[in-house]
Amino acid sequence: MEEGEQAAAPIRCVPPNLTRVKLEEYAMGLAERRKIKEIQDEVLPGRVKEIEEICGKPIPYEVDWDSLANDAAGLNFLDNLSCHRLNMALRTICIDDLGKEAVREGLKLIRLKNVPDAAARYIAFEGGVLEMHCAYALGASGMISDGEIREVLMAKL
């Protein structure tokens, strides 16, 4: 740069008035958005259909997407660690008409949330809602087993 010339202003990719929380929204990349879309459009509808085949009624999922937004590894494990485990538990409960009827009448919604570590894992079944908080990115060490899911459901169905 020659004497007397002014340096060009730096190019800003993010508006300067954004807060830290809003900056986090920019952190989710294309891969995470694609995976969320795949889970929403393909994986969860398939799992709901599978639940219907097991107990005779489709039971919807509600996922806390914000808890998974910046966790690509967690998104990759969500289906296996929650949906698959739940369906395994439901198969053991729905071995007869009594079990199928109990699930149809008692289970209304499955709510999933990602947590940062295994110590924050949580499962509850209240008011027809099965709520599971898993540390999905940790794989098997962050999940709730199908045995635990079955026990929680059986106690309140």
C-alpha cells in the first residue's frame, strides 16, 4: 500500500450486531441440515410406521432439534440409540394383544433431546409422553438401553 492510501475495510461475514446465541445459529452446516431433513422426512416416518406395525397405532416423535443443531455425530446416532432401542422395547412389550392394547392406549408421544454427557441422560414416562434425553454423540455410552425403556414403560402402562 502506498503512503496516503487507506486500507480497505475488512469484509465481515457476520453482521457485527449479532449476539453469541445468534452466531450459534450460523454454526450449523449444510451436512447437519441435510441430516436433520433426512431424519425428518425419512427416518422418523419410517420408525412411526414400524411402531404402528408393532402395536397397531402410529405414535409420533417430537425432537428437540435445537439440542442437535451443532452435533453432527449426535445426529448420526439418533436413530439407532433412541428409535431403534424404543422399537426393540416395544416388541418385547407387544408380544400379545394385552401388551399391544396397553401401548396403543398409554403411549401418545415420544420426545427426544440431545444432552452433552452421559450424566445428563434421562428417561420418564408421564401423561402418555415418553421422554428420553441421550448423549447421542457418545454412542452406546450415551444411550438409554432398550431394557431401561421397557422397564419405564411397563411400570406405567
